[in-house]
Amino acid sequence: MTLANSSAFTFALQVFVTLFVIMDPPGATPIFLALVADKSSQIRKRLAWQAAGVSLVVIAIFALFGRLILNYLNISIAALQGAGGLLLLLVSLELLTGKDSTAANGPDANIALVPLGTPLLAGPGAIVATMIFVGQVHTTSHAVGLIAAVIAVHLAIAIALLSSTTILRVIREAGVTLVARIAGLLLAAIAVQMVVDSVKAFASTW
């Protein structure tokens, strides 16, 4: 009994650490700050929870139906990764140039959906990792451990994003501009890496 519980706990811990490293909440905070700098404190808090919630929903959907969806649409993981990279690249260019698109900053826009919830947080890496872990679940205790780990990761994401909003009170307008440029550079690097990995994956199949 103890061994089984220990095994399930170890599995859950492995899932948590893997997804935390891939989704990288601390790395997402400067991008989040740059995107919500012009929002009120109440809206920033709501967007932080929504971003984590959207990511959780996307991860849950792909955990349950990921292989079915990709197979039905005949989409490879490499194609999904490339598409996510191109989307993030567009957002990064807006942050770097300071040009806000209507789509990203309109009154009806919700950055918690795109690009924060997906593909920045619930990106191809996190989706694939979750699908792999789902394939390793063979007992109820491991299934519970997987669910608990995924929820814990998203709670950590929400806490990280919520905590980061206090920085805006200190850095003011000039600091926000600097954060936006740094975030744009980091996001561009992430996007390019995603596209490169996608190209490598396609090349390996030829």
C-alpha cells in the first residue's frame, strides 16, 4: 500500500516538475506584464486567473482527446508547434515595435485566451508532455496524481501572474515600456525556437 502511494506521488511530482519547467510561469510574467500594463488592477487579476484557467482547459482537452483530435484533423505535433511559434512571433513584434493591433487590444479582446492561455502557457510542449503522461497512467492513483499535478501547476501559474502585477506599481510608465521591449525579445526568441524545432521535426521525417 505504501509503495503504491509512493509510486503515485513520485509520478505526480514528475508531472508537476516537467510541466512547470515547460510552461515556465516566471518566464511568462514579463510578457503578461507587458500585455496588461494599460489595464486596471482588477482586470489584471481577472486576466491572470483567466489565463491559468484557459491553459488548464486546453491541457485537459488535449489530455482527454488530444490524439483523437490530431489524428482526425491529420495534424502533426510539428505543425502545431510551428503554428504556435508563428502566432507568438506576431505578438512579439507588436511588443518590440510598440504597435498595438486592434485585435489584441480592442475592447472585446481577451489576451488571457491568446496569446497567454495558449500557445504561451498551454503550448505544444506542455500539450505533448501531458499526452505522454496520460499514456503512462495505468492505475486510479496515478490518474489522481496526474490530475492533482496539472491543477497544482496552474495554481502556481495563477499565483505567479497575480504576484507580478504588483511590479507595475513600482516601475511606472517608463518601466512598462522597458518590460514590453524585453518581453517582446524573449517572446520572439521563444517563437523562433518553436519554429526551428518544428522544422527539425519535419526534416527528421523526410
